[in-house]
Amino acid sequence: MKDEVVQALEDQVACYQRLAKLAELQHVHVQQEQIEALLSVLQSRQVVLDQITQLERAIAPAKRDWGGFVGRIDSGQRARAEGLLAETRRLLEEITLADQNDALVLQQRKLNVGKQINQATAAKKVNRNYATAAYGKPQSRMNVQH
């Protein structure tokens, strides 16, 4: 049981390292507005997240009783397990920060597109009002008498 938990922690760190690399790639695609590539990265991230979920099932009982778990393993394994857990937290913080930054970039783009749409709508209305003022209301060309 002890060795399986440490192995699962090692595998989990490897997954978080892959996620960190995918987060970097995601950032590039967000910056360069490469939507298809971004979607592909997000799919890859989901695969890794599914792997992490599986590993977490093996690790969760040890985490619930972490003090008891590390008390039952030798000092070398204890240091290894605690180091892996700390690395997992560090990577998770790094990934979360990168995701927050990308979300802000995307949100700003969304606001800019909304502003452009509003400006285009306002310009269309101004043009329509100008045309009406300059030329009068357009006459209907359809003759409904026939």
C-alpha cells in the first residue's frame, strides 16, 4: 500500500508537469488567437486531468490520514512522499495562475469584441438616421394593389 501511494504521487507529479507544459502551450495559442490549436490543447489537458483523477483515488486515503500515513513509512519514503506532495502543490499553483492570466486575456478580448459590435451598431443607426434626415423616409417599392 505504501509503495503504491508513493508511486501514485510520482505519477501524479508527472501528470502535473505535463499539464504545466500544456498550460504554456495554451498560453501561446491564446496570445496568437489560434482557436483550433487551443481546443486541441484543452482536449489534451482533459485527458491528463482524467489521469490525475484516477491517481487521486489511490492517493486520497493516504491524504485523509497524512500524519498516520507518513508515520508508517521509513524516513526516506516520507521525505520522498512529502516532496512529491509539495511539488504537486507548486505545479498546481503555477497552472492555476497561468489559467487565470489566460482567462483575463480572453475576457478582455470578449469585451473588445462587444465594444466593436456596439460601435458598429451605433454607426449603422447614425447612418440610417442621417439618410432619413437627408432623403426622407424610404418609399416602399412594392405595389400591393395588384
